[in-house]
Amino acid sequence: MSRSRLAIALVCSVAAFSSATSARADLPPPDGQKFVGYGFGVANIDAYAKDYALLAYPCGTSSGAPIAEMAEIQAGANISVGRRGGNCQLYVMARADFEAWKKQGDKSENALDVLFKSSKVRSCTGGPNIRHQLPKSDSRDGITETLKISKLDAKDCVIAAADVAPPTQMSATPATPSATPADTSSTGKSDPPPPVEPGCSRCSVGSAPFGATGIAALSLVAMLVFRKRTRRSTTDRSE
């Protein structure tokens, strides 16, 4: 086999392996678990909205390829987060600065990246505990988490869990305050942390690592090339 044909075979092998690995990157949930929706809101945001804008970034609804999106936390709103929507880190920005930024019109990923690297945006301590899995025995088809602002001023931004009970179904309406701790079942016991979601949870499906199988494929091709050249050299000497 000529070197050019070997090179073509090598490229095809790597391409096939990459496709197979990418297909495995978005795996189903573990046995006994199910994927569910997730959303969060901030109960007392209206008390601060006049002076500050509370922002989540990256934070979007995608469950496929990740897209750098921003969400503004508003009073009475539930922010839906996809399984590839980002970690929804919370930031605060002076209301006047945020309104001026919105008027410039550019909401592209590059514009968002520049905004959140600027000195006008400050990160908050605390934030949503994003989960997209529940036991199949759980009747809920989604998790709604309600947060509250513990402290927000010119220096600090602190976010904590609010004392609310979650709804049994996903809804665009924030949960109603009660004496039950946030995100608990009807028995009053907190849900145990779900297993870590398999696959790459913050990357696109096409970014799976090369892995040991790819190395083995390359080694096999290299061995075939070596054996071919050795046989040719032996034949030439015998002639």
C-alpha cells in the first residue's frame, strides 16, 4: 500500500472515530433517573431593581450546542435553564449603566464577553444550584428554585436560597413562600444530590476528547506501515 493510501486510511479512521465519540457525548440519564427542566427566580429583586440590574451569564435554554446567552433577573420571572445553558453565574450592574449598554444594540457573544469582562459588572456570591435529573419515582417534571438577595450595595452582592417550597410541575410563576425549605418533597425531606450527568455538560457535542481508542487506531496504522516497509526492504536485499 502506498503512503498516500495509508494517509487517506488514517484520516478516514480518525474521522469515523471522532463521529462515534461525538455521538456518545450526549448520553441518556443513568438508570433510575430522568432528565427534567430547571428554572430559578429571585424573590426580592424588585426591592433593588431601581438601582441595580441582576444578570445571569452564561445562561440560556439550550440543551444542545452551548450558546453564550445572558438573562436579566426580573421580578416575578422564572429563568429557564437548558442542560447546555451554562452555569448561570450571577452578576450585578448599575441600572443606569445596564440601560445604556442595552441602547447600543449589539447583543452578540463578543459584545457579552466584553461586557462581563468590564469593570462595570461585579460577580455575586451564591447563585442557582442547577440540576436536570430526578429519580423516576419523583412525580415532578421540573425543578424550580427560588433565591433571595441577602445583600446588595455598591460593594457587595450576596445571593442565598429563599425559604420556599417548589411547585410539583414546572411553571413560569415563581414558587409561593412557605415555611418549608426550598426544593423539598412532600415528605419534608430534601432531595439527595443527583448523580453527575454523564457526558460533557458544558461543551458542544462535537468537542469530545480523542481518547484511548483513537490512540490505538493510530498505533495500528503505524504498525502496518512499519511492517510494509520492512517486507519491502527484505525483498530488495534478497534480489
